[in-house]
Amino acid sequence: MPLEVIYVTRHGFRSQWTVDPSTGNYSSFIPSPTGLPTDPALTSHGVDQANQLATHLLELNPPIEQVYSSPYYRCMQTIQPFVRNLRLLQTQSFGNVSGSIPSIRVDLGLSEWYGLARFDHPSSAPLDELQDFFPELDRTYVSSPAPSRRGESLSRLHGRVAKMIDFIIRHSDQEGHRAVILSTHAAVVIALGRVLTGQMETDFGAFTCGLSKFRRRGSEAIRASPSSNTETRIEATVLAARDKRQIGVEIGSRKAHNDLETDPASNVDPYPHDSPRFDQGSQGGNRSGLYGAWTCELDSDCSFLRGGEERGWRFSGDESFIETDDNGLWLPTPSCSDTAVDSHDSHIDPVVGTPKL
């Protein structure tokens, strides 16, 4: 049985950090459990949101069969209450926790998005350390590739997300999971919506602890007809969707075309992605069902949260730490500034030193 539904949630309300764009020095006022300034825990409000989310996730249909999370503490902390509640229900019902209960699979492809920079951005904590905080972590899972430490242009983010979700869909198809959930960050939530639906110009919602739901086209008909050729029907659906998709998206004053390789900033990036970029026209993309083979049934729904929609986020250009001209050429490094930039819950424009939301 192929994967039918992908649920996506953004992490809950978190504490803040700052960055000096001239040096790449990140800092935070509240210490992180992992000791990394860009890896903060949820605030008390964020913990409340995570608990409300957990209660809601137990009521979903189809039920969640596997959990994937960004390696950052706030994302794992957001999804942990759901996994714990599900295990508790299993114990109460059957007297033990069976292998069918989902663990937390850490996938590096779900990591935070940082703009292109000449310095290394912070990375997440190692799995050994994370397991001390999250014993539900699945140490046997082999992740998709991590993003570059030197950041990504917007088109590279889409490529990374496409590679990651293609990897997870294939894995889920092989394991026979009907529904999975991904706990990640605002930029990845939006990129996932674009990659799955093919609506590359759409600003999908990205509220704290908001829940999005994507359904594979034709999955209901396929499930209702066991005698049908599942692989053939999925292929036909994807090909039809790809013929109709619109992949162009305005990025500031530039245009990213169908071929992700045409982004001028990424062409001059001397710090490429850690792995080959995803080809949206490849057979792999067809088989897993990207770029139009999924429909969005919920767009960052927050109706189950007492506070409703909070800290919405959207893209505002490439969020780059490097200035480029209209031809995509790098400009000289801006003069050093003594003023650190507050990230709040959004990405920033380090060049002008103002937060973006």
C-alpha cells in the first residue's frame, strides 16, 4: 500500500537568538539544552502548544504510523508528546509497546534553512546527545543528506526539500505506511507545500504548531481498488500533474525557472549542497509523486490550538548573507557592523540588518 497522507507541522513557540552578519557569530540569552545558540528549546507557551498538538494528532484519520523530525531540539520537543501519548495508549490497550508504534526518525533534510554565507552556519547536535533528551529517537534510521553549512539559495532549499521528501515517500511506500508526520521549520513547511503540490508561487501557511495535510492524488481510488495496478496509476497521475504544473517563482528581482540549476545565485555558489541536487524531471520524482501529485487539504491549521494562529512566517527574498547584483554576481563583503541581528522567529536580511516576517 503506497503512502496516502503526509502531515506537516512547524515547531512550537521558541526562544530567540541573535547573529552578527559580519562575523557569523550566533548567540542567545537563554542557554540551549544542547549548548548551541540556534538550537533553543520551546518556551512554556510552546510546550503548551506541543501538548495541544499531541492531543489533536491522536484524533487524525488516517492515523499517523511514522514520525520524522528535524534534528533541532525545538522540532523534536514539539512532536515528542504525541509519540509518548501514543505509546501510553498502546501500553494501556495491549500491555506492551509493539514495534508498530512510531519512533522519532531524525532526518537532516528537514533541518533549518540558513541563507548563503561566507561563514559556516551552526549545525544541530549529534544523535548521541539528542537521544539523551529524546529516548524515542530511532538510531537505525538512515537520513537523507544534510544541507550545506554555508547555507542555501531559495532554489537550493527547494531542491533539498524535494530530495528529502522523495526519500521519505519511497521509504514509506516500501514499509507500507499510510500516513506519516514531519516536524520541521517554517521555510521547510512552505517549501514542502510547493514541492508536493507543484504550486511554486504559493505562500503556504507556516504558523507555530500549525498542521498541514497533503493527500496523494488518486490514493482513495487506489485503496478502494486492490486489484488495480497501483504503480501504473500513480505514474499516470504524476505525469498528468507534471504536465500542468507551474514551477516558476519570483525571488526578489530574479526568476527561478523550471530547471533549479538556472538560479543565478546558486550558479556562483562556491559552497554547493552536500549532495547532488534533486532533478524534478527525473524518474525518481515521478515515481515518488512530487510536483503536483499531492493536494493540500489543510494549510497550517491552528483551529485546535487555544491561541489560534501565531507567529506566521513567509519568504521575503533569498534571505542571503551575501549580496548579489542583478546578474547573480557576488558583491564585496559589507563593512563590519557592531550590531547583532535579532532573529525572532523569522529569518533575517543580514545585509540591511532588519528582521523579516
